Amino acid sequence: MAGSELLRKNKVFLYAVTHFNSKQRNYLLKNASRPQVLSIVEIILNILNFNLEIPQTVYDQMKKYKYVFRKLVEKQSWKKRKTLLLKVAGVIVKVFKKIINDIYKQFTEHEI
């Protein structure tokens, strides 16, 4: 995955969203800025467009929530996307933990 500047700038936020407990995660998402919300949406869009290679098990988990993921990448305000992200925060952790770990490692390796 060629790293976008948006993901690079929000790598710590993405890592925190997938590793904090649910109360902390909800606080982070509730107070997320526009670039932070859009970084999550960018990952989802890359997965839906098959620009990211992910295991079949992740795709199978995503199928249950395909309507929500498609809704997130539709053209709408970032605040509406943030509201929707709050509703599916637990799903994001299950599905994206490994992906975000890989992104985080990729960006931290290149910054030394």
C-alpha cells in the first residue's frame, strides 16, 4: 500500500482506535477531527476497491456489515460519517486491527 499523507499523519490515532478499550475508543471517535475520520474512511475505501490485500476471513467479517461500510464511503459530510463510525466502532476494531497494525508498522519503519 502506497502510504497516503492522511494515513501517515493520523497513524497514532488509527493505532489508538484499534487498541484502546471501548470507552476510550468512543471518546476518541466522538472527538475526532475531520482528517482522523477521513483516514478511517480511506482505509475502508481502499479495501472496498481491492487496493489492499486482506485475508479472506476479514472479507467474510466485513460482509455482515457491508451496508455500513458502503454508507461510510458515500459522499456525505464528515460529521455524518463520524456518527456512523461511533455506531460501528466495535466492528472496526475486529475487522481492521491487523490492517491498521500493518499500516502503523509501515509508516514507523520509514521515519527513522
